[in-house]
Amino acid sequence: MQTHQLFLELKKYLTPYTEEFEIESKLFICHFLNWESNTFVSHLTEEIPEKLYKKIKSAVKTRVLENIPLAYIFKKWPFRKNIYATMPGVLIPRADTEHLVEKAIELIRQKNITTIYEIGYGSGIISIEIAKEFPNCTIIGWDISKDAFKLANTNLKKLILNKIDKLHPSLSNTIIPKFFQTDFFKICDDYPFNFSNTLFISNPPYIKTDTIKTLAPQVILWEPIEALDGGESGIEFYKKFLSWHSDKSNQGSNTKGYILFEIGYDQQKQMEKLSETYNLTLSITKDLQNHPRVCLFSN
């Protein structure tokens, strides 16, 4: 069977189950044949070995019958210009979060920020992307999930440590993010935070509890609900964090600090109210669909 024939077969099979049947068909073939997606057209007349044909068909069947996301089938997913390892139980990297990372990089460069704290690092994409841009920054992250701790360190080793070991062995223990597996709010009162010239960053859970049940089956069945469920209002994390930050940062110096959050498309007004409550300056960055996506608080 040639590539274009398999492509048509997969599209027909996937059409009733996903609106992205064409994209998924292409991704399945490219993944199992180890092809770059942008070279797919050049392989259309190539013969697919019978063994690989059966393997691809089996994976597509599993995708449909178990509603398993592609990122978990492939065990990897792209984010910005890198490929990250993925696993069930840890949130899949999403394009929306690229806006958060881009804003963080812009802010760190503009303000010469030297310390970054991440709450809820998941697969480690935010801290790792920042570390690759600013290897001299101190970056520390916390996540309650054991799976996230394991996966983030896997990605850290793959994308940073292995390269450092090869190019600069003497630096392998210094210029890397440090991930801890613990509940941030259980340690935050005792941890010696630096609030001067510091960035706190998070892609927290921000979907209302009542909305969770309307999500796609592949999300509900496979991704960690605790990383999505933002409580009754959708902004429980934001309120809890800003209340803590306001109390702690006001105990020290009044030097400038920054907080970056990813937010839901309909949460701008709630962020405006929070900025008023805690006397913070607020800036909102919109995504490519012109929806509010990144929220910057500063004092």
C-alpha cells in the first residue's frame, strides 16, 4: 500500500470521530515512518511496509476506541521549537501556553529579571523554555504531581542536561531549573523567596468546575482534572496566590516584582477586579484569536 492510499483510508476511518481527521491521519503516518510533517507530500507514492501498516492501523483504532490523545500515543508533543516527552496524567503542552512563554522571555529580557519561580510546572515546558533562553537565571518550580516531577526531569535531561554535559560538563550542576514535587501552598510561607526583580509564572487550572464535564472525552478521560479545574469561579488559584503574594511581598522591600499567568479567554474582567483588590498594575496580552490569554501583574 502506498502512502496516499493509507492516508485516504485513515481519513475515512477518523472522520466520524474528529474534526481534525486529515491532520491526525498525516501525523499518524509521519510519526510511525519517522518523517517530518513538512515532507509528507514528497512521500505520497512511497510503499508502506505491511508491518508498519498494521502498527499504524492498530494505533488509530486505539485512538478511537479509547479516546486517547495523540500526544499520549506518540509519547511526545511539540512546543515552540522543541519536542517534549509526554505521559498520561500530565497536561499536554498547548499552543496557548506559547504566548505565556513568549511574554515571559520578553519581560525577563526587558527588565533583566534574574529569578523565576514557577507554580505547577507539569511537563516542565515553561521553565525549560525560559532556561534555554536565559541559562544564568535562577529557576525553581513546584508541582504536587509525582508524574509531573518525573516527566519534567525527563524533559530537563533531554533538552538541557544532555547538551550541557556534552558541551560544558563543568556547568551541569549550576545552570538548570530545579523542580520540586510538593504543594506550593504548603511551603510558600516558609520558603525564602526573593521578591526583588523576580518573576512568578504559572499556567494554573482556570476552567470552571461546571464546565469540566463539557470538555472533549479525550481530555476528561486522560488528562489530569486537577490541572484544569479552577473551582466554582475558575479563578480560585489566582485569588489564593495573589492574597499570599500581597501579604509576603509587602513584608519586605518595595522593589518591583512581576507575576505572569495564563488565563481563560473570558477572565479579563475578573483579573481587573483582582488587580484593584491588591493594588497591582495589570497588562493583558491577547492570543492569535484576539482572546485575552496572558495576564501580567506588577507592583
